[in-house]
Amino acid sequence: MASLYKRIFAAIDGSSAEDAVIERALELAAQSGAELVLGHVVDALPSDVHSANCRMLAEEEERILRERLAPVFERVDADPRIPAVDFRLGVGRVGEALVEDLIEPCRPDLVVCGERGYSDFKYAFVGSVSKRLVRDAKCDVLVVKAEGAR
């Protein structure tokens, strides 16, 4: 039987759901023999994206994330069922940059993301990245519930 997924994109954001997102993405990549791409967006306003400070912040954020994700890369290297792992960083408004700059160029068959479980009040102000991914991604989207939201 052919593998359902060949490339899986896991959107990581430092939230309480991040570990669950990574674990689910690793599990699905191993089951499918799929490549895994981890992606993160440094939240910035459009005017900030071109500033030197924003670029320096993004470089520092990438260094920190690569260090934090080192155990994930080691697990993938040790698992012959997952052919490759990559990390991509975007800068901009999270929903837009995630879809347009990271996911679309990656062309995954599946996006795995977290759901933070915001209250209705907070949701009205910050919106939902997971809802945008379900609406805008050109592939399957799996939303992993934040710990305690189940």
C-alpha cells in the first residue's frame, strides 16, 4: 500500500501544544515514511520585517530553536523510517508567513499544528492560526489539542 503522506509540516510555536505537535508529527512521519519539516514564524509587523533588528532577532530565534530541537533531529537521524528532517523559519504575521512563506513552498501532504484553547474573548482579538491553516492550506491539516484542552 502506498504511503498516504510523503512530506509532513509541523508548525511549532512554543505553546503548550508544541511537544504534542512534534510527537504526533514524528509518529505520522515514521508510519508513513514521510519527510518531516518543522516550521516556526517570528511574529513581526510588516514594517518590522525589513529592519536590521528584526533580522538579528530572527537569527537569534533560529539559533535557539535549532538548539532546542536538537533532540528531535537526533531522533529522526536514528529512525530509518523517516528519510529526512528540516527546519524553516519565517518572519512576519504568523498566519500569513506560515502559509505563504513556509507551508506553500514546502508543498506538504499534511500540516500538523497546535490548538491553544483560547477563551472566546482572547480568540476575538488574536484569531486562530489553526483555523486559518484549515481554511487556507492546500493539504490535510491535523490540529492537536493543547494539554488540558481535551
